[in-house]
Amino acid sequence: MADADTGGVEPVKIYENTFRLEPTEEQRFKPSVAVNAMKETLEASMSYTLEKDEGGQYVWEYDREEAADVAKEVSQECTARVKAALGEQPRYKLICHVVVSENVQQSFRVSSRCLWDK
């Protein structure tokens, strides 16, 4: 209800800005937690082979059809585990890019680009 002193018009309420341009300390992305979650996922996903080479890497017989399924499962599991390990991260979108290829002693390059709206 308006006061008689203001002529029937309520004063305009002025609020402070509530938006934040950067995340709080609790919301910051923690790479070490994400890396540990991804390592655990890969170890669990590839442990069914039970064979390791001299370098300690799992040995897996490459199959084209199976590789697509393995990549999809590992990607989904990594994303789920990282989200669970980091908790609710409203300012981040997680993208997990998995490449499964045959090791025939050739070089391998993957590049990725992002476009940010700054």
C-alpha cells in the first residue's frame, strides 16, 4: 500500500547485483579429483583383460565393433564418476572424449577446439 506522503507511488527498490562472473572456491573445478576418477574408471574397464605388458599397460586385442562399445561405455562411466566425485557443478559442462585405437607403433594426434562466448 502506498503512503500518502509519496503521492500514491511506491518507491523503487534497488537491489545489489547477484550474478557472479567466476565460481566460488567450492565450485571451482578440481582437475586432480577428475583425473583420479578417470584413472579408476579406465582401470576398472580394462581390468577384464588381466594381461599387462612390460610397461604395466593393459593388453587388449583390438576389435573394431567392440572398440566402439568400449569407448561409449568408458565415456559414460567416466562422466558419471567425475560428476559424482566433484559433486554438483552448475558452472561446468563435462565432455569426455574417448579414443580406442589399435597400437601398431604409429603416431597418433588428436586435436580439439572450443569457441568461448566472452
